[in-house]
Amino acid sequence: MKRLEGKRAVVTGGGSGIGKASAIRLAREGASVFVVGRSANTEETVEEIRAEGGTALGMITDASLEDNVAEIVRRCLSEVGGLEIFFANIGVTGTNTPLLDQSVEEWMEVYRINTVSCFLAIKYAGAHMTAQRYGSIILTSSAASLRANAGAISYSASKAAVNNLAQTAANAFAGTGVRVNAVLPGLVETQLTRKVFEDARARGVESKIGHVTPLKRPGRADEIAAAVAFLASDDSSYVDGQLLSVDGGVSSTHPFGRIALPN
Amino acid sequence: MSRRFAGRVCVVTGAARGIGLAIAQRLGSEGGRIAALDVSARRLEPAVNELKAKGFEARGYALDVSDRVAVRSEFGRIERDFGAPISVLVNNAVWARFMPLADIDEETSRRMLSVGVEGLFWTTQAAAPQMARNGGGAIVNLTSVSAAHPAKHSIAYSAVKAGVTGLTRASATELAPQGIRVNAIAPGMIGTPASIAQFDEATIATRQTEMPLGRFGAPEEIAALAAFLASDEASYLQGAVVTADGGWTVPAR
């Protein structure tokens, strides 16, 4: 018996990167997956899952807008037949504009996509899950939510808000059987971070990427997906309101890449 | 997926009962070859028999983890007995007493620190070279929400567990180059007979209402988390402290 047999999962940002890897992973563990993305690659994820013998449906929409999130949950319930897992995973990076020059417009946009999207997932998935008294909501945060200099400032602040939302929503859902947790990836090559990797390759320093982490390498999307699958499953049945760092150790140490250590 | 520890030698300390036994059972159920350690040979025997009865490969080692010399020699014996180096170490053993500040005496303090903190130095010291020779390994340490959120009469206990959190993170940094991952679990209130016995019914009822999940955890739930952290599934987790407390420490009150 697979760990997620019979479960129905929404994955937003499912067309690429961590979302795609997670959708595939949840399907491999037996879940029927409703893959949501903004572009045509959403269907590629669906096709990959089906090619492996899994069950998936796709929906192309912007999961940062309220009506769309309501529609995602409605369609998952009617077309997939239920909803036990919601992985709220869409995000934008913000810009590296110097702090004093940043605009309210950028902040509002980053917050809308990174933070409000999580609120909406909790609101609409939570309404169904609390009624059925079972569910797991997983929010994508970031190591940048805990430390400076791991992402743009607006991005880092928006992800810190996501952490708080995991805690406050878990508390708001006390006694309902619905768990809310956040996963905090470190540096992983995805659409969002591709420029970091491409710049490093262009400069011939790709092997230095991730060197500030104790594991001395960047993460892979499938490693984040494994943690998402854990949080989605009953293996994490006593884990609630938590921030799960999957970052090679970057948040647990000094940024010791700047000083000389053996090896 | 369900055989994540196939062929791997897994050492669990404090394995004769409670959370430690649940972890040994979970790792065994996923194919792990279990070295069950406990200070009490009397308690260990039925636990090891229980593991074997489930069809797991299990051996018992009666050992006080605070004894550095004994730990070193027993970890060597484990490698010889299993014919393979240790892959997984779960540091679960602890000796705990809860008391007001004025009642802490030298004997209690020494015993708590020597088992609950120094014991992890010795087991980690003994296991790490075997893991390194094996191309890496995973260590899971049991800390507690008491490290950061101490309850009543926990001065010594919270000091021990804060020590475990610190040594986990420092070990994660130091042992990473050898391919060894080190992470910790911070359980909240887990309904083992030993923990339930500390409280009257009214206290238990109050505690449960403080938790978003509204109940004490089961040892099996901590074991499921330990198995995740000890497995290759957690390959990018390092120095992480994962709390499993039903959300107990999430709200301010």
C-alpha cells in the first residue's frame, strides 16, 4: 500500500521546478494530483504523471487570485473527487533593487503572489478540509525567510510572512484535524533561480554554488519533493505549524563558506 | 519507499521501550538491521525478542552510553556482529528527572548530563568513523520542545536538550564533509507510559487543549519522522531541528 493511496492533492506552480517534482512525487506515492500552473508546461507535468501510470488533471490559471483559487478547489472536488492535500507553491523572486530605491508596487506584487496566494489556499482548501476534519496544507517558504542575503528583500519578507501563516493557520485550525506546515528550501535550480546558476556557469564557478551550506552543494527539486511528500502523508501526523528547512544546513550554521574550513 | 533501510545497520539507543522501541520497530519494518541499545539488559531482552518476532534482524546490546570506553568497544562489536559498518544512529537514550531548582543535586545533574549530552558525544564519536568508511550515514538526535519552551521543573532537562540541539547543529557542520547528515527531532508531549505517569488526569486534559492537534503524540509518529530523517529521502536536510508536538509550541497560549 502506497503512502498516499486514495488521497487527492492540489499542487500549484506545478509546471516546473519544485512544484513539478512534487506533483510527480505525490502521484508516485498514490495520490491523484490536480496540477495547477500559469502556462502550458502544466500539461507536460500531467502527461509525465500519466506516462508513469499515475492519475493527474491539469488546470492553467493564476493561483494568486481569489476567484481562481476558489475555482481550483471546486474543480478538484468535482473532477478529482476530493481534496486532502494542498501544496501552495507559486512564487516570484522580487528584484535586487537597492533597498532605498524599492517601490511599494514591487512589494505589493511579491506579497500578492508569494503570501496572499498561501492565504487563499488556506482559506479555500481549509474550508473543505476542516469540514471533512482531515487535511494537510503545505506552503512553500524559503531559507531566505530566516536569514538575510539569501534572496531579494521583498522576497525574504514575503516568505517570513508565509512562515507566520503556517503557524497562525495551524493554530486557527486547532481541533479540526487539518495540519498546516511550511517547507523552507535552500538554493535549488528552478525557473526562479536559473539566472544564479547560469551566471555561475558563465563565470566558470558552478562548482561554488551552494558552498555556503554544510553539504556544499545546491539542492535538487526532488529532495524538496520528498519533504513535501512527508508533510503530505500521515508520517507527519504529529507535525503541525512547523517550518521544515530543507536547505543543506544553511539556516543551522554560520555562513561558514566565507571562512576557511578543512575540506 | 517502504524498504528505505534495506541492508543498513541501524543503532538505536534507549531502544527497550517508548519512543526508542517504536523507532527500532519502524526502521526494522523498512528493512533496517537493528542494533538495539539500552542500559537495562532486563528490559532489552523482551524488546529484542519482540523485534525478532516481527521478522526483523535485531541484536541487543546492554550498554550505558555515558561510558565512553564501553561505547567504543560495543560499537566495534556491532560492526563485527553485523559484518557491516553502522549506517544510521538514533540517539534517543536519556536519563531525566524533573524537579525544582533547589532540589537539583550533583548526582542528578551528573547523571542527566553524562547520559543526555556526553552520551551523544561518545556514540557519535564511535559511529562517525564507521559511517565515513561506508561513504556516509545519518544521525538523528532526540531533543525536545523543552530546549526552547521549558515546562515546569525543567531546568536540568531543558539544559540537556538545549545541549542536544547545539551539538546536533555543530555535528552537522563538522561531519558534513564525511557524508554524514545530522538532524534532530523535538517531540512535544508523547503518550508513553513514562510520560503519562508524570501527570494527573486534569493536567493531561489541560495540556491537550493547548495543542492544535488536541492530543498527545504516539511514539509511532515520532518514529515515522525519525525514519524520514534517517533515510535518503532527507538527503538535503542538515542540522535541522524538526518539531513534532501537535502544534503545542505554536500559539502563545
